[in-house]
Amino acid sequence: MRYHIVHRTLYTYECPVTVSHHVARLGPRPLPHQKCPWHELEIVPEPVARVSRLDAYGNQAVYFELSGSHSRLEVMARSYVEVSAPPKNGPAATPPWEQIVELARGDGAAGAAMAAEFRFASPLVGPDAIFAGYARPSFPPGRPVLEAAAELNRRIFTDFTFDPVATDVATLVTDAFAKRRGVCQDFAHILIGCLRSMGLAARYVSGYLETIPPPGQERLVGADASHAWVSLFCGDDLGWIDLDPTNNLLPGDRHITIAWGRDFLDVSPLRGVTWGAGEQWLQVEVDVSPAT
């Protein structure tokens, strides 16, 4: 599949801002099943300094500085992406989950050592007794790791309600778990908490999901949104396999990967600090459209 992606972020400030520093993670990652032949990032006002580099997790990060009075900031990311479905692995043919737990301790091969970091608590989510208690029925002794994780993925989809007003970016993952409601960020954090509580390595993935309108209706331009899902370490042979608890599926060629990290804080599309501003108003528009 080929996609054109437009991601527009607009900040409007109550008071003029004199100096601000920001980091944007809006460029699609190059992956074996994903290519990005073209990407551009337009920033208004024009930054006085701008530097692109890879962050600690290999995500494309653009750091920029604005100087001079301004009452709004607009960041427009445009990308052309080619995505193919990653290899499918039969869940029942994957190794027992206990074996993956041992590998994820980081004592063996390089891949396992790199995965070990994702077993531990991060700023927004970590192992917890409530997550372990919820996850444990899906992990009987000897069960294949992807089979167990896929069942857990399905249970979260079934037991939790997608509700965009139930939580916000400041809601704790334990609170979202107690409410049994939230958005894709909450669903991803809950699945990560459950997997880490079983000793497995799991990371947070941010990106986009092509949305398909109901039959007979046209797509609404700008009505898409950023999406979040989870990647589980399944051993050095299989590597990382993605799971989407919001939609109860293993992502394919409709998921476009932007960044991954320990939790949302590592992959926020746009973060920054300002001198001034007062109250701020945020507007985000995303459009993911198939390219012909």
C-alpha cells in the first residue's frame, strides 16, 4: 500500500511567546516492510535553529528553536510512504512465553540484550500487580508467546471501551485500567503494563492507521488521527511482533509506523517549552489517504 500523509499541528497562544524550543517526531521510520521516499516538515514561524538526528531509539527527531514574538506555531508534516504487510507468524508456532521471558533478561544475544530495557518500568507504565492479575489467565505454563499475547490483546479489546472523553494525556494508566475506558494510547499502555508484568519486553509504537469510511460515504479529509499500538519481543529469530489492542488485530499494511519507545513520552509527535504563552489551544488534523 502507498499513502500520502498530512499531519498539521497548530498551537495558538494567549500571550506572545518570545522564545521556544521544540522536538518533533513526525517522520516515518525506515523499516524492512516500510519505505518513506519523501518527507518534509514545514514550520511557521521559521526557526532560527533546526537540527535533525536519530534519538536513542532510532526515531527521526527534529529539534528546532523559535526566537522573536509569535502568537501561534504551525507544524505541517507531509510524507509519502510505501507499506507492505510484515511476515505473518502462526501464534501457535512461536516459542513458549517462559522461554521469551528468559531471553528478555538480556543475558544472551544482542537482540535480547537490546530488548531487555523494555521489560522495566518507564515514566508512564510499568509492571504492576493489577496488570499481572489481569494478564495471567492468558499465560498458562508452556503456552506459545504470541498465542498468549494475542488472546490478551483480544481480551483488552473486549473488556475495555473506546471512549475519547474518558481520559486525557495526563490520565494515569492505572486509572484508565480501573475505568475500563480510554483511547488507543490507554489501550497500548495497558497492554504494555500487562506484558511487562509477565516479564516480557514490550514497547510503545506511534503512527497512523488508514481509516475506511462506511459503505457509500466519502472519506473526511483531516478526520484521521495518530494511532498507537504495541510491539512484543518474541525472540531473536522472530524479533518484534506488533499487536493493536484498540482493534484486536496484528498490524499489517494499513499501519504506518512513525516512532517507538518505552511509552508515549518517548514518541510524542511534538513537544516543547515556551517563554510566555499563557493559555494554549491545540488543534491537530491528520489525513491518511491511499496514493494511486
